[in-house]
Amino acid sequence: MFRSISFAYPFIIMVAFLSISSTATAAYMPSRRDCAICHVMWIDDFRTDKETLIEWQPGNVLMKDTQGVVSSEDICYSCHDGYVLDSRSTVWKFNQHKTFIKPTTRVTVPPSLTLSNKGELYCGTCHTPHVTGSPPEADLAGLTTFLRKKNVDSNLCEMCHINQADYRVTNGHPLHIMEPNFSDSLFQMGSKKAAERNKIICQTCHIVHGAKGEKIVITENKNSELCIICHDKQKQLVNSKHDLRLTLPDVKNAKQQLPSESGPCGACHAPHNAVNKRLWARQLAPGNLAAQMCLTCHGSKNIYDIKQIGQHSHPINVAPSVKDAIPHELPLFSESAARNPAGRIQCFTCHEVHRWDPSSPINTGGKDIEGDAATSFLRMSNSRSSTLCLACHIDKKQLVASDHNLEVTAPDEKNLFGFAPQDSGPCGACHIPHNAAGNKLWAKELSADKEVVTQLCTGCHHKDGSAKAKLVGQNSHPLNVGIEKLKPPPTDGQTVKSLPLYDGGGNIKAGQKIVCLTCHEPHTWDPGNGGAGSDYVFKNMEGDNSNSFLRKVNSPSSALCGSCHADKALVAGTAHDLNVTAPEAKNLGGQTVKESGLCGTCHFVHNSPNKVKLWARPLGRVKKHQGVMDALCTGCHSKKNIAQKKIPRIAWHPREKLIINTTQFNKKGNDYTPLFGDNGQEVEMGNISCTSCHNAHLWSYLVGQKNATENPEGKGAYKFLRTASKNTVCVVCHGPEALFRYLYFHDPEMRATFK
Amino acid sequence: MIKNKSIFAYLIISLFFPISPDLAHSVECIRSKFLFDIRPGADQPSDAAIAPNGDIYLVDGVNNRIMIFDSNGRQKFVFGTEGAAEGEFRHPLGIDISDDGNVFIADTGNHRVQVFDLKGNFLHLFAVKTEPGEKPADPVDVLASKLKNYLYVSDNDNHKIKVFNQRGNFEFQWGKFGEGAGEFRYPGILASNEFNQVFVVDVLNTRVQSFDPFGKHLDDIGSWGVLPGNLFRPKGVAIDKNNRVFVSDSYMGLIQVFTDLGRFLGVVCESNVKRKFTTPVGMVMDDKRNRLYVVEMRANKISIIEILN
């Protein structure tokens, strides 16, 4: 339009105009020129018909809030090239905020930050030399960034990047929290300080101009250089197996980046818009986050050729049984993988996934390095003393100072993975947390033809095993039997008075069987000193009924035996309690009652020389008409033996007269009279023996309960009799003569009367 | 004064001829011929100088180094790295080479001048001192004069020309912020002619000022505007053996030619068309080869052209 104007004005007018303007120009020119320093299209030269050196660009000069030549990059650069201000390195050498593109849907540009007439971001979106916003004054060096709004704590950034600012919702890196590890190097690299030095803001990581990294981060981050400035402890991940550049180089993260593109941190974490908490940037299988962050790769369904945890693995997402005792080095986590003292055991409780070797920050392992109990991203070394396991399983600590520490007693015994105890640690000799052979995280081969629960012990305690010196012998307490015969039957569910019952797989279950582990706790040598832990002195000692990995101290009280055999425990305090009547008498093992325990005076649990009742005392001599059960009694009730004062002068029943004891009696009734075979087993037809009428463990059928404080002397109808004679099986055969016959055969004086 | 005379002449002529587009001013051309480019892999290079043997020294300031090429554009060597120690740079901008072969570098970010031999061996350095109340020195160019071994330094942020001897001893200075004669708004690249006159690009005053060797103002070259002979962002200045003053304009992308008294001669053209450059800044005239080396900052190259008239 201006170019079409013809200057056909009268000369006089021109002269008059110039004469006026010649003085006015001097004052007017500088201010006009100052505007046109940037607003080049405002220069009057474009309004003449003269050929200008550059083209006039119409249409966008005076339009408010639109980008024209004035905001073009060339105008900015024409001063910022070093000859007015040097922004070459700051702005143009490296990366800078995108301009001359339309904002994406992830960005919301408020009306106060203008877009160009094309709806694009441009320099003027954030900057204006007219300083409507910040900073009103230049800094100490006289510099001003001419931002439209003050950018204190990156609030200008957050005006558009709302999603990133709302990091809690969008799974982004936390903002506006204090980071104690800010180093000066971060600021030297271009990070901007918040009003409070250590507060995390957008500009902690990002720099709008002169960013050396992609996504305008302050430095190159291909190797996660930026991340590890603050996350210093995590840098030990680099070159470890968890550096996915080494182990999964072809697998992309959720942002569709290869590890080589994302860097080692970025392979699993994204600072913005992650797929879940913890900035997680990989695909997640269904389930709680804390577990799936690991299991998505290491679970049984993963598609990668990497370590899996196997079918038998340490439980996760479970509450610790001894929460208060768990050291702070082994943190608990919520399901969202946040540290939480009230949380649960997760993979991260034992594993620090960013550090291969807890003992050496420079040992990063490597792609092909096999882990062991000292490495494997564990939070603390678990070899030698199994420190990691025992940090939680403090009730198992006593194992280290016992014969079950194979490092001492079987140093060559290797576990499933071929590790000797000194490498696996004492726990690892029998248990491995992942890829175990079976239940109990068992670390030894298991045979399919035997029950697992049995093999847990017989794996070593067999004739060719490392514990061949400690076998149970042929005559041993029955195993894999139920508790139906126990009197009275247990009522506390899974255990018999805290002694657990097991199924074949080794699981504690109600109504199941008695196994080795019912009586033995293989981690605790001395149940009376269960809290001993590391100060327990290893002695490699020979056990007795007070230790020997028993669940309960069994001497002198025989509390262990009494847990199941409650009806037999009534013997305590009676004449058959040798604590009372023969404290110095020794059993076949040379133990006094104090050493053997009350039950142990007469019974061996293992390695008994006698199959019958696992008898632990010398058998007495028996006459022709007597059976093996009588020999148990006559071992003591005979001349020169401890019960020589209690020898019946006459006590026999014709052996040829067999008796049937089940036809008219309820086997569970109080008046049932047991008969015993040659091996001491109960039979339905046989001969009477001492134990048919006497219950050696019960002083009086009337009392029905023990009286441990008394040493009852046999009187009248008591004398360990099972029941009143009038109701016995004797009456069945002998009818009214029963009493006469009884007295005849048991009372010499009465026999004399009858004579 | 010259400007007023031109306007007066224009008005007299206007009395006799109706003003029409047909008589509009047409751009005079200074003919040139493109020879070749040097694309050295630099990042926003700013200035160049010619050694006595014809080698080209280029300031690759963002990369904190000096790149050396032979006259055919083949790279010979580089020297310098980022830092503040001897031989290290922080975003240098300007360069000049004295007749005796000393290479002077305006080490801008380090607020100093460094001196090297032609092989890049460090010789010495000196700080560009400032006075109380001044900003930190911002030396953007150096000019080694034959007269008294003066070394002129343009202190951009302080709007002064500071003169040292070539050992680094301060001699004198002139200039202040302003638009008058001898005042500056961001003085930049320097050049001299055979009379040791000093030509200073006065960036935001959109002119080149000439001075005698002692700082006495002589002339203004170029003026505000976008017409031929006007300047918008003058950056570089070079003077040929005929005392023609070549001025580059980084925004307009042109090189205009003036007499040393400021009379506009024309725009550097090629094939009678204005030759466009990409942000032309520092220039150096190789009179022996009749070449003009033009550093194109954002194109990251040196254009070598021959001036034909």
C-alpha cells in the first residue's frame, strides 16, 4: 500500500515538511530507531518507493500478540551472536525449547502466554522485551531474560506443562520437594536454583536454552549422566546385569526406547508420564506394583532369557512375622513400592536392584557373571554368616552355632546350585530363596518317590549322607503317623500343644502327620536357649534330651513327650517317676532321669535297642508263662533292681487260656483290658500280662490325673490298676469266681486260706 | 553533512522531475565471483584473519578453538580448548594477525587477549582491564596496527576502544555509550587501512566509525535503514587495497561497500544480483589473491569470493 503512494506533492509542501522535520528528526530518530532495532518492518524506508535491501513482509507487523519478523529467530540472533550479547553457546549451540511448532495435546498454553498467528510456540510465547513480567530488574551482571512471567521455582514452565507439574497423578518425577544431595556440579552444568537451593524444580533438570541433552535436559543423559548426579547410589547399576543395555539391548521400554536410547536409568524409569508409580517405564503384568516391577521380567511368564525366580521362591507381599526386629537396612514396602515401615516384604526388601555387590561399589558384575550369596543385587552379603537371611529370621540364628551349620560339620556338602556352605552361607546350604527344589525353599535334590517332608531330614541323615553319624536307627519313634491314638486328642488345630503336624509336602497342616519336624526344630539346637543367637557357643556337642534341636526341652520334665502323650505324662510324681523313686538309676544310655527326662528313663525315641515300646531299660527275666510286656516290668520289679520292694509274690495267669478282650468291651472304654502280643502290640486275643491290668503311667483309675507333688504309695484298688476288678475282662470268663480266682493267683495268704 | 547534501540535491531534482517509481533508486553492484566455501565443522564461527603465508585462521569460538586452513581451504591444524588457563579459551570472538606473525585472539569470555605464534604456540596474554563502574571487559575483537605496535581492543559491553601495545601494556582508550561521534552502542569488529586509521563497527548505532590511530573521530560510514547504503546489523568490516570499506550486515545478509569517507559504492553482487550471505560477520581481505573471506556464522562456513571491480 505504501509503495503505491506517489510522491506528487507540491514542492512547497515538501520544503515546509522537511524544514519542520529536520529539527524534529534529531530527537525523534533515536527512539524510533530503538523500536525498529527489533521491529524492522516499522522502518519508514519500507514506506517509500525505493528499493530496499530486504523484502518488506506485510501482514504481521502491528497485530497484537502475534509473531512477526520482530520475533523471528533471526532478529534475536542478530544481537545475541556475541556482538551485543553472546548467547551462541547458551541458546544456539545445544538444544533448546521447541519453537515454531503447535503445542501438543500434553501442553496447555494459557492465554497470558501468546502463540503466533499460526498457533505456534515462538520466542515471544515466553519472552517479551517490553518486560511485562519478569525480571523487572536485571541481575547483577545486568542481564535480563525478558520473560513474560516471573519464573520463580519454574512456575512459568508449569503454566504450560500442567501434567508434569501434577506429577502425583501423572507418575512423574517429584517436584517442589527438597533434595539433600544437590551438588554444586549440578548448578555448574546449568541447573537453576530454586528459591530454596535444594528444592527440585523443572529447571533442576531442564534448561530452556543451551540444553546439552535431549528433551532439553541440562546435560547429555544417554548414559543417565544427569540422573546419577542426584541418584548417586544408583549409578552402580551401570554395567551390571540390570544395565539393560547389556542384558536386554533389544527390548524397548514403555516409551518405545531401546536401552541404548534411554540410558540405563531410562530403561526402567521415565521422569514424566511413567506407566506407574516409581516412575516405572516398563510394561507391567497384573498384580501389585512392588512385585511386578521385578516379576514382569523375572517371573515365570516372562519371555526374556534372564533369571527367573522359579516355582519355589521366597514369599513376597507378606507381612513379616517379626516386624519390629527387621533392621532398617531391609526396608518394607507398600504395594505401590514405596518404602513403608508398616509395609510388607517385597523383592526390594532383600534386593537393591541398582547395586550388584553390597560389599564393593566398583564391582558391577557383568552380563555373564553368575551371582552368588555375596552379590546378586542383595542389600547385604549373605555368604558365610547368612547375615541377610538372619536379619529377619532371627529365630533361626542359633543354627549358625550348631551342628546344622554345614560350614562346620559338612563343608563339602554342596547345595542344588553347587555352592559349598562357605559360599552359600549356613542358610543357603539347605535353603535357596529362588528356584528351590521344593517346599521350604529346599536347596537339595528331592526324590519324587519319597515325601518331601521326610527328605528334608533324610537328605543328610541317611547311611551315606553327610549326617550318617546321626541316624535314628531301626527302633525309632514312628513317623508319618496321625494323632488319632493320642489321649486326649489334641484340640489346638495345626499343632499338638505347639508341636506342628505336617503333610507330605512339608506344610504345617491340621490333622496331618507326625514327622521329624514335629519334634525337631532344625535351626535351634537348644530350645531352652532359643534367643542365644550369635553369642551361642558352638561346641559340636553330643546332644541330650534338653537340646538336640528339640522343639521343647525334654529333660528332666519330658515336656516334649508330654505334649502328645498327655495320658502318659500322668506318670509324673508317681512311683514310676524315677525322679522320685530312683533318681540315680540309669537307662541303657547311661543317663539318669535328670539327663534323660522322665520318659527317657524307660523309652528311647531313636536308636532304641528294643522295638517294644522303644524300651530304654534292661528287660527283666520272665518265666515261661510270662510275655515280653512282663519283661518291661520285671526289669525293675525284680530282685536287686530299683523296684525290688515292689515285686508281686505271685502273679501269673495260665498262658494256654487265651482271652478275647473285644467281644463285650468297648476298646475305648474305661474297663477295657488290653492284651499284648510278642512285640508288645495290642492284640484282641492273647494272654494277660502285667500291663493288661496295670497302666504304668497312671497311679489310679479314680484319680485320672497326676499328682506330681505326691509320691502315692499303692493302696487297695489303686496300685496303677487300670480299673476296678469287678468290671474287668476277668468277670467275663470267671463270673462270680473272678474275685476268688484273682485273690488266689495274686495273694499267697488268700491262697493259703483256700487251701 | 553528506547526508544533508544528498537530501538537498534530491529536492532540487524533484523540482524538475515528478517523483515516480520509475526513477526510484536502484542498487549499485560491486561485482564478485564465488570461488569456494570452507565448511570446517565449526559452530557459529565469528571472525577470520590471514597469515603472511596466506593461511586462514578461523575463530570457532563456541568450540573454543582456532582452526587453520591453507588458502585452498584444506584444514591444517587447530589449537585451543575450553578453559581459563594459558592457551585455553572461553567463547572467543575476534582475531587479528600482525605483520610479524603474532596471532591475537580476543578471548571474550575470559576477558583477556591471548597471543600465539602462527603454529598456535602460546606466547603471552593480558587482561583487558576495566575501570571502576565498568562491566567486566568484553573484548570482542582485536586489531594489530603497524603504528607503534598498537593493539586495539573493542570492549563491547563498555562501549570503548581500548588500546594496548602488543605486549599488553595499556596505552589509551576512547568512547562511551551513546550515539554521537566517537560514541558507541556495542562496538564490534575492527579493521584498519593503509593509513592506520581504525574502522569500528558500531553495531546498534548501525554504522562504522573511522578514527585516526589515536581515536579521533573521522567519519561515519553507513546509516540507519534498509535502503542501499543503510545498515541494520553491521557486524564485519574489511578494507581492500583501494581503501574501499566492505561492511557485512548479519541480518540483511548483505555486504555493502563504501569509500573510506562513507560514500556508498554498492552492494556485493554476483551475476548482477545481490549476493545473499547467511549471517555474515567477520571478514578479511586477501589483497594478494584479491579475495574476500566472509565468515557466515549460522551457516558455519567461510565463503571465499573474488571482488571483480
